[in-house]
Amino acid sequence: MRHSITVGISFGMTSGIITTMGLMVGLSSGTNSRIAVIGGILTIAIADAFSDALGIHISEESENVHTSKEIWVSTAFTFFAKFFFASTFIFPILFLKLGIAIIVNIIWGFLVLGIASFVMAKSQDENPFKVVSEHLLVAIIVIVLSHYVGNLISRYFT
């Protein structure tokens, strides 16, 4: 059962953080609209959480080694972790200027992702610097690409 919980939380949290940061940065760059960013975050928190939960469900089923209960535990924990972590990005958007909120959210996302990566690396006797660096590099790539895609959409479609 511990495997199922770990899979759900680690996947949901990571996906919730990276997907939401990318979407938030891209929408902000493309629209500079608080309402668009809030709508995007809520969409990630609900629709993408269900999508990822189903993806984990099918992935765990396809391994043909887990019980039905273990699969449903992974599914539920994926949904709730993604929903929770994606939702945390709404609060700075509601209470701060959009540009400041984006920066605060990026720091928040890096902090949570970095701590989770560090804990995981230590528990698996891996080099924490290497693991944290890899995971934060992926997040940076997502943010940078999303920013430029948002700028291109703004330039050519508005």
C-alpha cells in the first residue's frame, strides 16, 4: 500500500507543480490577464488532476502486479495531490499583482519540488544535488518554453 501512496503523491505533486507553473507563466506572458491565469490554474487543478489520476490508474493496471485496492489508492492520491498542489498557486494570484504573483509562485514551486527531490534522493541513497538539479532543470525548461510560447501567441494572435 505504501508504494501506491508514494506513487500517487509523488506523481500528483510533481505534475501539479510543473504543469501549473508552465501554464501560469505561458498564460501570463500571452495574456497578462489575472482571470485567464486563475481559470488555467483551476482547469489544471480539476481536469488535469482527473486526467493524470486516470493515467496512473491505467499505468498501474497495465503492470499487472497490483491489487485493485492498490490501484485505486494510487489513483485517489494522484488526484488529490495534483488538485492540492495546483490549487496552492491560486492564492498569490488572488492577492498580489500578477507579475509578483508569478515570481512568488515560481519560488514556491521550486521550493516544494526541491525539497521533495531532496527527500527522495536521500531515501534512495542518491546524490541529492544531482537529483534536485535534474528536477529543477526540467522545471526551468518548462517555464522558459512556456514563457516564449505565450509571447509568440500574444504577438501573432492578438
